Amino acid sequence: VETEAKKYGEKIRLLGGVPQADLPLLLGDADVFINLSSTGSLDKAVLEALVAGIPVVSSNEAFKGMLAPYGLFLEKIDGKTVADAVLLASKANISGLVSEIERKHSLSALIPRIVQELSST
């Protein structure tokens, strides 16, 4: 993927981890957010990007159900697959995803679930 990205010069930046304080500026400049994690955990960086209205391309199984209907979930990672998904993402209307994330993953939705879980143990 890095080799493919280098072909596009400054149009594609591979950042790795970034400090939380830098996220608003970085997301404000982004057209597409790419997450090639395979952890299977619900990565909050992906949720943050989506809520900011940035289409996400991901290989993380935790997002398969959310992103696959938009063609933004990657079953395999190679330069062509990622590039095709990025092109698709740049045209994707993700407003439904933003609403879903706000409904399911906001603090007002999360805190009652945590309290319920803690009170049942």
C-alpha cells in the first residue's frame, strides 16, 4: 500500500498514530480516512472520522457490517483494492452512517449501556 501511495505524492498521506489534539485539523483536511487495522475492535478513530463526515475505507472486521453496504470494507488489502475503494469513498454519501454512529455510539447511548453492564455484575 505504501508503494502505491507514493505514486500520488502529496495527495495521499500515511500518518500512523496521531495525538488526539491534532484530529480536528487533520480530519478537516481529509477527503477519505483509511483504516487498515485487522484487530476486530471498534476503533474510535474510525467512528470519529465518520461522524466528522469523512468516508472511511477499512479492513477492520468490526466495521464490516457498517461499511460493506457502501463498498468501503476491504476483504483483502492490496494497492488496487485500496485505490478502488478510495475512489468509491470519495463519492459515497455516508449521512446514514453518521446518524447510526450518533445513535449507537454517542456518550448518551454508551453510558447507560455501561451502567447496565456494571450493575448486572
